[in-house]
Amino acid sequence: MSEKQIETLTQLGRQAELPRSPAEALLERVSNPSPEMDYLIRFTCPEFTSLCPITGQPDFAHLVIDYVPDRHIIESKSLKLYLGSFRNHAAFHEACTNDIAKRLVLELQPKWLRIGGYWNPRGGMPIDVFYQTGAPPADVWIPDQDVPAYRGRG
């Protein structure tokens, strides 16, 4: 990453407040350091939280975001702050998972992206939400997300 790119980042290496909402969150990106090759980037967020839009109670999920970058990669601190901004955001599981996917596709325009939202039970039933942009590139190793199915107490 060049010094010019570092200078344009507003959150990395600085104190940054948690955004009040996903819409207010700033997702920052930098140039892909290896644009000549296809490779997978994975982010795992095992403690994702949002709010139920009906009851206002917290919902918890384990998110796994996989993508094959094109010209840009996401700056990880900005992603962490963006995901944290859902803490006080009221939306159904499906909306949270799909909104994250849409925002990342918009910001990055990756060659491929997939997200798995593995939500803890609400009303006694876990809800898992999955999205991907299409078929993955043929020559990229894409491991399983390996999030075990919900089993309850052992």
C-alpha cells in the first residue's frame, strides 16, 4: 500500500467512533496488492449483533464473508466498524445479511462474493441466510465455511 493510499484512510491508525447506523458507516478500500492473481479473502465475525425489529431484543450471528477481489480490497478496521454499527440497528436476519452483501458488492465490485449468516435461535429456531454473487472463479481454492449447525445444549 502506498503512502498516498494510507493518507486517504480516515479510520486506520486513528481513534474512530462506532457509527450510529450502517448507513452512516464509512467503508474504506485500498488497491488490491496482487491484482494479477485470483485469491480468496475471508472475514469471520463470530459475535455479530443486531436488534429484532419487532421486539427490540438483541440477535446474535456468526458471519463469514468470503470474496475474490478485483481492483480493491476492504480495509479491515472500516469493515469492523461497519459490522459493529448493526449493534443498534433493527432489522430481520435476512435484511442484515443481504444488506451487508449488497454494500460490499457496491463498494468493492469483487470478482466473487459470498456471505453466510449463521443466526442464533429466535423463537427456538435458528435462521441461516446465504448469498453469493454467482459461480466462484474456477481456479480459486474456496474452503467450506465450517460453521457447525446449531445443536442447542449438548
